[in-house]
Amino acid sequence: MPRPYFRIAAGVVRSAEDADGNPLYPNKWDPDKLDLPMVETSKQRRPSITAEVMAEFAKVKNPKYRMLLILAASTGCRIAELLGLEIAEVLDDCTTIRVVQQAKGSEITSQLKTVNSARVVDICPEVAALLKEHLAGRTSGLVFPNRQGRPLNPSNIRNRVIHPLLKKKGLPLGGCHIFRRFRMTWLRENSVPPDIERFWLGHANQTVGDDYSMLKRNITFRKQIADRIGAGFTLPDSISAPVVLNVPKTAPQEDQQVVAQVIEL
């Protein structure tokens, strides 16, 4: 059993007390003496994507999926946070989103992954314009609802949109988290201050300096950074406009069918 799981189990056992508050199982376990295996994080799968691949995701035919994936890659929000995003939490002419809840299955919950997940995320003007177009004047409800007004199913997004395109590109399969990793990489490539990076992504402070810094409270400065670094990939001119297939005339019929199937999603 890897050490983090062992600590959870040991903590549960330690928490058992009698009526007087005395521990029921006063065992002292030493992970080293138990010879628990270490988890080599360098060998864990963390698939991500490049700007070129993200530009392909930004061309999927379904406008709702197109906007969802663009917003995921340009904000770094968790997919559950975006699927639970209400229009009322889209602020400042679509240049800011406020994360206060997430989708859990077909329901909405205010219980976020961590206490730091409750935050605001600034959006560059180009993505904000696409988001405004996507909302098309709607003022209530979810930003990305299904036909019944409930959250979209992340498994459907992964299986119907993400995996087909990754397979077409011959890339390792990954889930919705590939867009969060893409954004993290882009922030670091553009030397975004670490405390603002953690604020946007919903991560906890790591240093005393993070606690002291007030940069994340400087809205003007945050928006300047969001404007400067942009989305990090080529955006479509429009969310609602149909995507035109660009398949060479000499392409085999089988390849044309594959491309059409992916773009159709």
C-alpha cells in the first residue's frame, strides 16, 4: 500500500476513541519499518497537449464543446468547476469567472475540491468575446447545460470529443485534465508570478512570501497579465460559425471519414 493511503488508514484507526476520549487502538506504526513502497511520481502518467493540438480542439464542430474546451485551456479550471458554472458567476463583461460550486454527476454542489478552489479567474479579452457570443444574451442557468438544463457529462466529453482527436493525432489518451496542465505550462512559460498562478488554478500557497504578497488582490494587475499572455493557442473567429473541413482532395476516403467524424463532435 503506498504511503499516502497508509497514512489515511492509520489516521482513521487513530481517531477511534472511547467515551472518555482515550484511543481505542494506541498502535504506533512506522512506515519505514513496515517497508511500504514509495510512489515514483516521475513514472505517473500526466498527458498534456501542445498549442497546435489545442488549436484543433478549438475547432470541434459542436459550439458548446468548442467553448467549453477553449475555456478549460485558457483558464485552467477543473472540468467539474466549468460544468457547474452559472451565468451569474460570469462577471465584468465575461472577463472574469467566479468559482463557487462544481458539478458532481448531474447535480451541483458548493463543496469544492479544496478551500482554495473558491476563487475568481481572469480571462483574456479574446476568449471573453467568444464566451459572450456563446451566452447569446442568456442571463441565468448553467453556462454549459445539457438539453434538460443539467450539467454535461464529463465522460461523454472525454469519449466523444477528447479521445477521438487524440487518437487521430497519435497522442497518448488523456482526460479533461490535459487542458489544466496545458494552462499551467503556459503560465510558467510566460513567467506569471507564482502566487497569481496558484490563485488562478486554485492551489494553496507554498511559501511565506505567497502569504505576504497582495498581488492576487490587485485586479488591474491580474487582468493585465491575462491580457498579455492570452490563451496560448489559436482561437476561432467565432463560436457559433460552422467549421469548414479542410481535407486535401488527394486524401484517401478513409482519412476523410476520420477527419469528418472528429470535427463533427
